[in-house]
Amino acid sequence: MKRMDVYLARTVVVNVLLVLLVLTMLAAIINFVSEIHTTYNHEHYTLWDAAVYTVMEIPSGMYDMFTVAVLLGALLGLGELASHNELTVLRAAGVSAARLGGAALCGGLLLAAACVIIGEFVAPVAEQRAEDRRAELVEARINPLGAGGVWAKDNGTYVNIHVMTARDTVRGVYIYGVDDQRQVTQVTYAGIGVFASDGSDLKNLRGTSLKPDAQGSSVFNARQEKWNTLLSPELISLFAVDTDSLSARGLYHYIAYMRDNHLDYRRYATAFWGRIAKPVALLAMLLLAMPFVFGPLRSSSTGQRLLIGMLIGIGFYVFNSIFMQAGIVFGLNPLISAWLPTALLAATGIVAVRRIK
């Protein structure tokens, strides 16, 4: 029976990958067409640059399409087996629907692992490089931190970093000290900030200490001082990218920073748990395909399977997105906001599979 398990798992994986390739290419073509308009307004941004940008965005599009692709691929692959009566023969030979579903889920585990690898290690890096390269070519943002740099709360102070010139070096560092009454007590400017494992340093400092009750102020200068900061080069890089494109690891570090500075991190916690829940949602989608293969879609056409799959997949995507945003607005626990849609999907699939005769 191991040959049967391999055959079913391979059928699921091959069909899902084919559907994923088609959906990703369609999204890439649409993205490339939209980028062509940018080439008209920027002479340094050519069609080749637009094509490179589109290719570098493919992993992100692939990650977004994975959930729908799993359902469509499973419906097409297993549906073809059902149409050719191969699944009927297996059932007649005494193989239970649970056993067939388990074999299909083995292929789903491979797909879930591929989804995690793309979402954690490929898509975030490729998308960040694509956005940085595009921004530099269209002259919208020479500074990778943006025109105004980045702002961060750090150990009771507010820090503005203008430029990051190397992995461990920043320039144009403004530090604003604030007391419990939200009054500015000190303003410091450092020309250079250097991060190191044994402690960070600020160089070429000048600043002003503001005394309370209109007692005046004092100016100070220093060539170098130790910088007691929670910031790091990795964390600063996170400020410069869209948090929706961060990996789970990046979101985890971002949440830890916000928690240490007593900032509201629920939005990012929801996104973090949403990424953790996605592989489970892929397996739930695959499980949900089983009842349709053994039930009403067993003798249906390929077009009907595609329609049903698109409706279910898009419906889940919309409901999941809306519920996560509603959870942020209404202050729901991030775990509930991220996991409830996936839990409902999995429960529906399990109940439906158990009703297969």
C-alpha cells in the first residue's frame, strides 16, 4: 500500500504546483503590466528593470497564492482520479476514505513545508531587495530608511535615524529625552552611531539639556559616548519595510521590541500568528477537498471543480482577512483573530470527511 500512498501524494503535489505556477504567472503578468506605466515617467527605470522587479516579487505572490492553489490542485488531481474510477477501485479494495485522506495529507505536508520555506526565507528577502532597487531607480528613495529616516522609542527616549550607511553604522542620529510629564528634557545629535556586540557607541555628539521651570539650558559636546540602546541593525531594517511582508521571525523580533517599549503590538501579533496558522490552513484546505471528490464533484467536469475551488478559496481568504482586521479594531486576542478562521475551516473539513460513506 506504500505505492498507493506515494501515488496519491505525488498526484496532489504535482497538481498543486501546476495550479500554483499558473496563478503566480498570471499575477506576475498583471504586476509587470502595471510596472510598464512607471517606465514612461522615469527614464532610469527601463522595461528590463520592470521585468527584474516582477521576477523578484514572484516569491511573495507565490506565498499569497498557496492556500487557494492547494484547494484547486487537490480538487483537480483527486477529481481526475475519481473521474477515472481509480478512487472507486481503491475503496472497493477495502481502503478507507481516512486512509486515502492520510495519503493526500502526506503530500500536503510537503507543500506546507515548501510554503514555510518560501514565506520565511525567500519572499521577505526578495521583496525587500526588489523594493529597494525599484525605489533607487525611480529616484523616490535613495536613502533605504526613507526620506525622513525612521523613528523608534528606545529606553524612554525617542530616536530618529536618518541614514543607514552600512550594516552596523548609522548617521544622523537624533535622540529626544522625555520625562514623565511628557516634557522634552534633552536633545542629542550624533553624527555617527556604531553597533557592536560588546556595546554600541555614538560619535561626534552635541546636544542641549533643558532644565525644568525655565531655569535655562546647557549645551554639551563629546567625541564619543556609549549608547545604551535596545535597537539593532536588524531591527532598524524592519522599520524600513512593510511589516505585512515580514517573515514570522522578523515579526517576532519586532513584537519583542514593541513589548519592551510598552507599545501596542496587537496588529503585529495578529500577523505573526496568521503566518504560523497558514501551513495548518493549507492542510485544512486539502482535507476539505476530500468530501467533494467522493461526493457531488466525483463525476463533475474540470470547470466545475475549478469554480467550486475558487469560490471556497477566495471566500476563506476574504473572511480570514476581514476577521483579522476586525479583531485588531475590536481588541480581540491575536490568537483568536488569527486562528479562528483556520480552526473553523479545519473543523468543517473533519466533519465533512467523517460523513463520507
